[in-house]
Amino acid sequence: MSAPPGTDWRPVLAPAIVRRHDPVRDADLLLLPERVGVLRGSAAAVVGLCDGTREVGDIVAELTERFPGAPVATEVPAFLHRLREEGWLR
């Protein structure tokens, strides 16, 4: 496993990924060929900010405002790094 990228990384969904809302599950999904990821909890809010314009630090700052007291500064960068390693983000 490689080290997480710095906070200047601007995460964006990989080109093959499509984000959709499933009204039956009332959940956001990430669709890949032959694979589906279900975004649970605040994961949809995190991924929703990954538009390629915001750096990780900006995403953390915005989520810290939305979710005061949550461990955003440690959990969000690690979560984004895992998604990148899985091929969901670039």
C-alpha cells in the first residue's frame, strides 16, 4: 500500500465510474463495469465533493463545517486514498 497523496490532490471520479442514486435503496451508488459500490453514511457527501476542483484539504474543511466534532481530518483523507487505490478515484 502506498502512502496517501498530499492534501493538494484534487480527487475526481475515475472516467469509467458513474454515480447514481438508487431510490429503492435510498442510497448513492458508484457504478463500474461489472461492479457496484454502495455509499453508506457520510460517504456520499465526501464523494459528492470529489469534482476535480477541490483539493483534499478543501474537502476536509467543508466537511468539518458540515459535521462539527466528526473526525473528518483523519478519516476523510484515508477514505479518499482507499477509493483511489481501488480505482474509484483518480
